[in-house]
Amino acid sequence: MAMATSGRKLASQQTQQIAMHTEVPGPETKKLLLEYSEIGGGGGAVAMFLDLEKSNGCYVVDADGNQMLDLFQQIASLPLGYNHPSLKAAHQDPLMQVFNISRPALGLFPCKEFPEICKEAFMSIAPEGLTKVQTMLCGSSANENVFKAAFFAMREKERAKIGQKGFTAEEEASCMNNQAPGCANHLSIMSFHGGFHGRTLAALTCTHSKTVHKLDVPAFDWPTADFPHLKYPLDQHKDENAKEEKRCLDHVRSLFEERKSKGTPVAGLIVEPVLSEGGDFHASPDFFKGLQKACEDYGAAFIVDEVQTGVGATGEMWAHEMWGLPTSPDFVCFSKKALLGGYYYKDHYQPPGGYRVFNTWMGDPCKALLFRQVVRTIKEDNLLERVKVCGVKLRDILDRAAKEAPAYVDNVRNQGCIAAFDSGSPANRDKLFSTLRNNGVFVGVNGTQSIRFRPPLIMEPEHLDQFEKIFFDTLHQLKAN
Amino acid sequence: MAMATSGRKLASQQTQQIAMHTEVPGPETKKLLLEYSEIGGGGGAVAMFLDLEKSNGCYVVDADGNQMLDLFQQIASLPLGYNHPSLKAAHQDPLMQVFNISRPALGLFPCKEFPEICKEAFMSIAPEGLTKVQTMLCGSSANENVFKAAFFAMREKERAKIGQKGFTAEEEASCMNNQAPGCANHLSIMSFHGGFHGRTLAALTCTHSKTVHKLDVPAFDWPTADFPHLKYPLDQHKDENAKEEKRCLDHVRSLFEERKSKGTPVAGLIVEPVLSEGGDFHASPDFFKGLQKACEDYGAAFIVDEVQTGVGATGEMWAHEMWGLPTSPDFVCFSKKALLGGYYYKDHYQPPGGYRVFNTWMGDPCKALLFRQVVRTIKEDNLLERVKVCGVKLRDILDRAAKEAPAYVDNVRNQGCIAAFDSGSPANRDKLFSTLRNNGVFVGVNGTQSIRFRPPLIMEPEHLDQFEKIFFDTLHQLKAN
């Protein structure tokens, strides 16, 4: 097959046998589940236990020895699949041991190699116009700290307006009691219905993808805007979709206006390029441009959460780079395929003084070392091109499946390898998901009745040939029942 | 010197030369700081850059080659000092590479070794009565998830009271908009003035140690109780201190009562055994027993945050084990010396269903592997006994210093090697801190005018001999100026 990529094929990228010995979860997973449940079971959502040593490239091996083609990759968090040779090499870097066993508190006492590692790992792929980076441990922590930076900036503006310099005694006293004016309780972050930004309580306030995330947990009284529910395929419903996007932009502006008029302005707006956990909702570049413009008009930070879409998954390093924004977003958050959390930000969002964005670890230099190697591998192996080629091929397979089995495959959409479709019902989706899994292909679910694909960047067209055969076999099997 | 410990002395535990070539921060740190500032500077609080490869045992080496006795240990987060041989061995475990480069999403797809690792690392040192453990990535994340578990339990009780099973349609709908009754906005977590529980927004709501943490950040309207301000030494002010503790317990109960009477009950109370960031505030076992009793009376979870005090720092594995509680706390949170965050909990706080306590990574098996080795080393090298011996010796040194230089050293207090004193003023504290540092001893600061000690568990009495000489020299130097 003709390849638009470098052609070099590593062992980890070769197709392998799919080998199913049991249903999933199999007896060994069930045994481990019982054992794990005795000490809490890790929260109660464990689906299967893995044999990570035997997992390789695009293939995951479970505790029962079932080898599956894994198109979900640890909730979209493995950029190079399992046990990639270049990461094996990075693990052998003598600094890896040092950083692992003598972990520094990066915000106070970073290792002397850290600025250079950050430049090579993060700044070498920074979106244009974003000059600063802050590492954290996970996506929730990244987002919560971005919120803080947005609040600081808004409060600085509010103080400048009244000519106040520094903090008042009343601010210093009231903040220790969780009260205004010291705590900026009048400020908020706007988010979208269907969006997901993490599960610590402020991040969760901005999350609206599933009730199970939010029930019984207190939330801030922050505004939630409608995100466009577009008709797919996008290019066949342009006028309707434009109307829907206009409606949602109007809603965003009305929420900005409502809060502004009450003296409780919105300090930032956070959005994913593809609303992933919620069900892979897409929108047009014009919609995102409109969001940025609304943020500018209301003096709010425009925050793009690329935790799931970033690091090459769409075929661009960052999904928002396809929007053609006149200027970069104020913040771009990453995690998952970046192997640790963090965010890029513009100069003027530098925290006004030390210890305002701070915690003990502020990231993990081990993961930064690994991510530097991921970035090198993406460049050397021309992986973004691979993702584009595979994205086109995956889309074609899904489009053909939609014609053949619309009760199971409908509303196909993708940006590169961020691909998804809806089934006709939640029950059909669940049946398709579990049958596929027992047939040796592991995909992700999201929303109420969607299936999502989050393959690693090293996926080859041959893996998709393998997927296609099993996918169509599975659809025929389901239709026959 | 006679040792109450095993006597086996590893290279990493031997005293070494303190060697200062420059003031701290030195020219190399300053150069790196400029370089790092160009890309954000990691938040703006960096004090020095480290040469972690050269750091060893109790000694940290900075980028300028200064070798200092480090009694702060990366904000109390290194249990075995720098580059401990047993952790070098753990790093060589073949699983370390696999877990590092093929990191699993532990809540959904844990590696098959994880239940066993959790048992050996965490459950083997679980406080009595705490049967379950949940790993997370950091202390903030641990605490935020504990809050959730406490909210779930309180809502279950509220539902049981009115005979409601499952969620109402109104709950399902309202939660997606951040509103009651779906979001438990009437519930809260009580915390203490001077306490520190992390810096994500809900954890930060429970944090009241410094204004710089809280200014300009929105907080939940949760109650804050007075923590006793005791007179030291504790054994010379028993009556006064008992009165102060009674006053604070009454305050706690009045806050519980106030919220209960409004129909907005407190779901949990969180407290540190020693309020560390706030300035090392101690209280008696009776006080903590009183807190537990108040929690029981009001049906709230009793949450002990051992992020800074846990894993042997006091000479007990967990500081709260010295309180003689009739039953264990409902939750005990850890991080720092545990190398990753997490918490122990009682059976009946198991989340009512999967995905309610959940995120992508839910910890890091690499750090769990390391921590298993830490636990083994603590046991094999009898480190808790070492901490007790060193705690007594450190206390004696500080007590003598307090007699000699009370303007710099006052109100000495300790529990094992969690030790601190106040200086007579913030300026004196800062002068003592920086002069000590330039003389080759690195300690921590906290509160407004305190210095804290957070040495590693491998510290030997000989290290304290070395500290004593420099400490008294420094005090003489300061008094002479």
C-alpha cells in the first residue's frame, strides 16, 4: 500500500494477530476484580485487567491473554501505543531514574535540566502566539489552574479600573473566610452543555457530559451555554448548521451580557475542539472564531481544552490550529497524550507574583522526559501525516458501514483520527461495543449512544484493514440476530 | 553513638561534607531562572535549581554545586532522601519501564499487578479499621475525591430518610446546570483556620493558611472553624490549652448546629494532625477525639489529612495513631512521602456505583511500585524508631537554642521529626532562614514567622550533630550583627 509517511515500520507498528481466548471480562479479570474489590476496587468501574508487558503497539493484551486491537488506548492517553521502542530508550535515560526516585518540587526547586526539557518537549510544539507553559499533573489540575490565572487577570483589570494597587485589608481578611471581596465569588467560568473538563469540583462545575459525574456534588453557580448540535455529515447541512451555531453564539453572548449587567462578569470561557466525553460534538471554525470574538468583547479569557484532541490526534498538533483564528487562544490545556497535564498561556496571563499558581509537585519530570521523546518521534516518524492518512481511511470505512447498518452506525464524523458515530439507540451502541470487544476490537463509548475512536498516532492503514474486516463481520452478526 | 535502630548504615545515610561555593541562589541558578522565566518560570516561585544526580541521602546539591544538609526534602515529599539505593533497585524492576511507557487508566483498565501492589504498598500500612484505599495523583485530588465520597454518603442518608431510591428526574436535570437538587449545593465540608488541604478550588476552600493562596479565587461558602492556638511547651500550659481547645470544639459544634438548623448540613470535617503550612499548630489527642465525636453526633465524615504528617514523619506510620481514637477516622488522606496521592476509607464510604469517583489516570503505578519499596525499607531498616530517636534529639537542640536566642527560636514544638519553632518576628525568621541556607542547612518556612523541619526518615543523629553546629554558629552570627 502506498504510504504518505516515512515508510519506516517499527515492530511496534506492525499488524499482529488478534487472539481471543475468552469473553471479556474473562475469568482472570473476574478473579482479580474480586480481589481488588476487597480493598475498594479502584472506584468500581474496572472493565478489565491488563497484561501490559505483553501489550504492544496498537494491541492490548488483557489478564486472560486476549489480544485486542485497541482503538481507545487508555482513554486516548497513549500517543505511541504500548511499549514503543523510542519510549523504551527514553526510559533508559539516566535522568529518568534520578527524577523518579528523587522527585523535585518543580515550583520551588526544579532540576537544572527542566527548563531545557520544557523547551524541547512543550515549547517546540507550542501553538503560535503562546509563549509560556505551565506543567501540572493532570488535566483537571491544568484546568483549575487556568481558571485561577483567568480570575487573577480579571481582578487585576477590575482593580486597575478603580485605581486600586495591591490588596485591601478587607480583601486579605475576607478571603481567609471564603468570602468576597477577597475571594472573587462574583466571577465565573463559562462552559458548554456536553463539555467535559475534569472532575475536581471547579473543573466539574464546567463539566456537563453525564449526570453520573455531577449528581450529589456541589457546584459553583457558573453559566452553561448551549453547544451546537449539528447535523452530519457537516457538508450536507451547511445552512441548518450555520443557524444552529448562530443560536448558540447568541446564547453565549446573552450569558456574558447577563453576568456583566449584574456586575458578576465571566472571567473565561472553556471549550473543547471536539466535545469528547459528551459524545464527539463538532462545530465549525466560524463558531470557534465567534467564541473568541465574544471573549474579546467581554474581556474574558478564551480557553481551549485540548486534553483529548491535542498532540496530533486530529492530524494537526493541536486541533484548534485548523480554525484559522486571527490570534491564538489565551490558554491551551493539555494532558492525556502529553503524558502529564499542563497549559500554554499568553504573556499577559503570567500570574501576578509567585505562589499564586503553585502546588507541591507541579508536574512530573519523568513524564516530561518521556513526552520529549514522544515529540521527537512524532517529528521523526512524520506521524501527523500518518494520522491524516488513517483518518481518511477510517472515515471511509465508517461511511460505508453507515450505509450498510444505519441502526448501528449513523452520524459519522471525524477530524483526523478523532472519529465517532452514533448508534440508533443506547442499547444498540452497547451491543455493538461489547460484540466488537469479544471479536477482538476495543473502542471507546461516549455520550448516550456514541462510539469513539482514539487510536494511537502510530496506527497504520493495515490496522484499519484489520478493523474493517472485524467491524463488518460484527455488524453482519448483529443484523443476523 | 548508641543507636536504637538497626545499626546498618547505607552510603546514602552517612554524613557528608557541607560545601558552599556561592550564596543561594547562585549564578547558575540565576542564569537558569532567566532562561526559565522566558517560558513562564514555573509559576514564579522558584528558589533554586537542583543537581539531582549529585544529591544524595540528606544532602541536596544545587545547580551551583552547593551541597546542603536538606531538612525540608522537597516540601516534605522525599521519604528516603535523594537517590536511595533501595529505590534505585525498585527503579530497575522491569515493570517500572512497562508502567512508565504504557501507562494504564487505572480506574478502567488497571495492570494485573495493581491489586497486589496496592495491598503491599498501601494496605500493609493501613490505619486499623480502614479497609479500603483509593489512589490518586496528588493530595488535592485525594481531598477533592474524599469530599465527593462524603457528599455521596450524606445524600444517600438524606434520601433514605424520605424513602427515596435512586435519583429523581429533577435531580438528573438540575445537576447538568450546576443547580440543586441534583448538585448538593446545600452541603459543605468544614475546615480550620490555619489549615491547608490543597489548591484546586474545593480543596482551596478548605485551605486557610495564607492569603496568597486564596486571594481572587472563588470559594464555596463552607464553614471555617477556629483551630486551637496553644501555648508551648504544651506540658507547661495544660489548663490554658485545655480551655482553648474547649473553645474551639464549641465553635466546631456551633458551626455544625448552625448549618444543620438551616437544612444545610456539613457532610465532613477535614483536619491535619499538625496544621503544617499554616505554621505547625498542634493540638491534644483529646481535641481530635472531640472532633470525631462532633462528627459522629452530626453524621459527618471525619477526614484526617495526613498528606504532610503521614508515612512515618512523626515516628508513627500515621500521626493520628497517637490519638487513641475509639474507632478510626472515616478517611485518611496521603500524598507527598507516599509518592502519589490517595486515601484510605471505611467500607460504608464505598462510592454507590462506578464512575462516581473516577478520572483518567487515578494515580500512577510507577509511583506505587516505588512506594511499595519505601514501605519495605521503612520496615527493614526500622526507620520509625530512627525518627523517634532523631525527634528527641532535634527537640533537645531546638530547646537549647530557644534558651540561647529566643528572638530567633521560640515556641519549640514537635511530634517526632515534624518539628518547628517561631522566630520573634517575620523579619527574624527570614534572616535566620536565609543565613542558615547560606551556611549550608536548608529548612522550610511556614506560617508568618515559623521555621519547620521535614527531614527524611533516613536521617541519623550524626546529621543532627552537623545541624547543631551550623545552627548555633548561625544564631551567634545573627546575634553578633
